[in-house]
Amino acid sequence: MAVDAVPGFDLQPSAERVALATNYITNFNFLNQYLPDTYEKEFERYGNRTVASFLRMVGAEMPSNSDLIKWAEQGRLHTKYVDCTSTAALTNADVATFTVNDTLNPNTGGIAIRIGQTVMLSANSLSTTNKAIVTGVDYDNKTFTVAFYEAAGMTAAQADKFTVFIYGSEFKKGTDGMTNSLEADDSIFENSPIIIKDRYAVSGSDMAQIGWVEVTTENGASGYLWYMKSEHETRLRFEDYLETAMVEAVPAAAGSGAIGFAGATGSAAADVGNKGSEGIFHVVGLRGNVWSGGNPTTLADFDAMIERLDKQGAIQENVIFLNRQFGFDIDDMLASQNAYGAGGTSYGLFDNDEEMALNLGFKGFTRGYDFYKTDWKYLNDPTMRGGLNAGKISGLLVPAGSTTVYDQILGKNAKRPFLHVRYRASETEDRRYKTWITGSAGGAATSSLDAMEVNYLSERAVCTLGANNFFLFEG
């Protein structure tokens, strides 16, 4: 059994781009003497059609004064290398020299190992481990020499690769201090705002035209003037785009068509942007964590996620914003932990009274970390991310709480949500959400145009701090 493809769901847009300045309505029909029984008010068959809500739930909005937003994120506190090799035979060796082959900091390119530090060496392919003290370092060639504490010396083969981490140091009495010092290493990230625009226009004549259908929209617009519906729906679409642009935006790559495009002078295409921005999905996919190949549906799958989170920031509370199927998968996984879960009759805190609605869902669970889940309408909406095959996203795990960053405007460290939006603003110009009316209709008196034009504009970027704490679920 399956859901029939026909009849399906309507994806055709209800909004049309038409020129109304000179159009007159000509289809009034008085030839039929019978008046139909009509429902004046529109029926809201799709419910609440807006998809914006995600950023309002998890983030904040704050001003920015620049075309570029930069922030610093902490690097690791301790030193560990996972690709170290030796060119000499190591079996029963008392000393050995290792080369660090890991990708190093591009700013310094050096290794952070110093003479006198004690290290643990673990063969990546074996169960062999040794502990040693660093006796020499060649920073130019990225090598270090150690003397082993074990009498048997190194027991691994020469061809092995080793993981090395520092656990302390040891010096003799009455000696000088540690040679060299280490500087804190920050990772610097940046993003730039994009300008988002929309526009609605209606002629003065059409503003004076009454209708027999009472219009209604999600933000409470009502009445018999049809242009009110179109204007309010334009506003709702624009507000949705303020969020979805922050979720989906990507930077224009070097050599891309967006970078190279040059519209004809004076055309509308000549005014379009060509740099892009770093949206949430792009950033998490680039430097966060990604689960692909289907949804995690077992505790073992979540254990693998938890193991990865342990290697990242280890934020205790996390919220998963997910589509409907992922929500069902988690409910089924949690229900199966109950002895009667297969029947779906006993899990949950209720007595299964015959007059009580059976609750077959869960709001969250704890396993090492606290995981809460909530539906994300954007991922379910068939006119947006819902129903995609290629490029399907089934959920996003967002760490709860805030993190400390250096704020350039405040000039000091400040608490910021992991996700927040920066909009352009100054003492004289606020571009968070601008709207203005031009023309000569609807109360405007700015030009001779017999129409009302409503303009919308915002300039903003999203900052995804600590992307290593996020998980993107690719369905």
C-alpha cells in the first residue's frame, strides 16, 4: 500500500506577475439571472503557508557596520599529531626520530613540540604504544627525536604510522626552563551580508476596485480589496526569504558564472549581486559534521554521532530540527527500546485508557547528551525543501546556548548564540527590514506614477559559530 500519486498536491504558484496599470476588468456577466450561493471568505486550504521560524527560535539579530563580518574561534588546547613516520628501523630502538606529516597551521607551518616534553606514541595499525621524552626538535624539517622510557625501546615496525600527543614534561634539578613558547592559535572566519529585495505594485484604479471575495492572509489581512492580499503575500514571501536565504546561501566560487556574469548596462540583470554568502547548510557541510546515506535510526547510529560530538565541543543540550520522516524514525527507535514497543502500546507515561489518545511520539531523549527534536516546516514544505530526491536534507542538529566571541563593534568579548543574524545598521540607516511606498496612490506622493509601489529591502548575513558542534543530516 502507498499514497496514490494522483490526485497530488498543487505546486503551482498562486502569485502571478501581470501588468495591471492599463488593464480593465471586462468579464462582468449580467446575462445570467440567477445568483450563485457564494462563500465570501477565502478557504485556507494549505493552512499557514509561511516557513520562517527556525532562526527566530535558535538565534538572535544584531547590527553590523561593515561589508565584512569576521570572528575568531578557539583552536585546540593540547597538541596531537596523527600522521608521524620514522625513516629508521624502530624495533628495540632506544631513540628514534619522527617526521610530522599532518596538515599544519598555514600561518606558521611549524610543529608545537619542544625539548623536554613527554609524549605518548601509538601505532595506528597495531596495539603498540610507547612513552618517551623529546630530546631534539628540527622545526625546519618538522621532525623531533625522542628517547623511550621502556627498556625494550620501540616495538613497532618502521613502516608504521604513529599518533603522538604530549602529556607533560620532565627536567633535571637546577636546569633552565622550557625552551621556546607557544602562542594561542585562533581560527578566523568571515562572512559578508547580501542585499535581499522584493517589490509589489498596484495601479490606483485597481486599488479602488471592490471584490466579492473576502481576502485573508497569515498575518491577519482581511477585507474586500484584492490588492491587500497580494501586498500582504508579497510581504510574507519576503519574510520567508529573509530566513531561507540565510539557510541556503552559498558564496560564489572563483570562476563561476555568478562571478563572471555581466548584465547589459541599464537592464535589470545588471543590478543583480554576484558574490553570495555563507549560509548555514553550506558552513555546516564544509566545517561541521555530516550524516549521509539515510537517517540515523538505531542507538548504534546515535552512538556514532555521540562519539563524533565527543571529539568536538561536547555541548550538553542539542536540538534536532527535522522533517517528518526523520521524526518518525526517532520515535520508532525510542519505542523499540520498550519490551512492548513492537505493538506500540506501552511506552510513554500514561495508562492506555481506552478514552485517551495514544501518544506515539517523543519530544527528546538523553544518551550521553540531551537531544530534543522539533519539526522544521521548511524541510516538509513541498514548495521548498520537502519532496526533494537530490540534495535532500532531513535534519539539522543545533547546539543550544551561546558561545563567547570577540565582538568588533563592542570591542570586547561577548556572548552570542551559535546561530545569529547580523544586519547592516548605523545611526542614520537601519537595513534590518526596510519598507517604503512610492508612486501617487495609496497615500504616497513621490512621483507622477498612477500606482502604489511597495518596496522591501534587507541586508544581512548569518554567522554560524562553532560549526564543528552542528550535525547536518543528508537524507
